[in-house]
Amino acid sequence: MEITIIAPEHSLPIDRAHAVSMTIKSFKGRRDVEVHLFRSAWDPEEEEAIDWDKLLAAQGMGEAPEAAGSRKVVLESLSDEERDKVVAYLKEHYANRLSALFSSPIPFPVPIGLMALSDITEGKSIGFIHFERIPHFDLGFALRGFYDLSQHPPIVETEAAAG
């Protein structure tokens, strides 16, 4: 499994600033499925304590309805410690099933109008891995993984094309 952790080029305005994704070799009949990991719950006091004017691209928009998704993008991001716990957990329990782990800081300032992963509705090819349902998952925070199977060809088609 290849692990890539990109360090920030400059100091980050907040500790909660890391995006993490993993690539599962085979998942739900698809090959090399990219899964975007994110915190799926947080304490409302944490959201209230953040100075959104320091983080969002448009000053004075912290409380605006059109900034709600952008705020959630920050709150869904992982801290250094959380990112390291996730990487260690995945290495310990899923190393043989994953081909890659990737992490990089989210860009600041965060644009207004983004859609948070937690706001996406599950559908035929779009879904979530609910880590809290896994008995051995206990990292101390809620974690989910978003995937879109329509972005990955079925294994059967891939094998037939290779033959």
C-alpha cells in the first residue's frame, strides 16, 4: 500500500485542515474505488468557536446560509492527530485491501458555496462507509467514507477487456 501525506507549504490557519482518501483494491464489484474519509459529526461548540472570517474566502460570510457547506467542509476535515490515527487504523486492519492512502491539507481560504460530503444523499452508486458500525473501530471521533461507484468500472468488464 502506497501512503502519501502531503505536508502544508505554510502554516495552516486551523488544525482541522486535512483531507484523507483511500483506494480500495476491490469494493462492491468495482476495482480501485476511491473513498473520501471525513468526520461525520462534531460538537456544535467547536463550530461556534471558529473564527470563520479567517478561513472563508468571503469576509463577513461566516453565518450566511450559502457558507454552510463550506463551514462543514472544514468541520469534516481531520486534525494532524486524527489523520495519523486514521492512517494507523487503516494500515493495521486493511493494509491488504487498500492500494493507497492519500492526505493533503485543504486549501485556505475555503471558497463559499461548497457542498459538504455529509450533505450528499446516498443513491444507486453513491454511498458511505460507516466506520462507527465496525466493531473494532474506536478512534474517538465519528468517521465515514464517501464513494461513487459510477466513477469506477465493474471488475467483470475490466477482466473481460483484458482478456
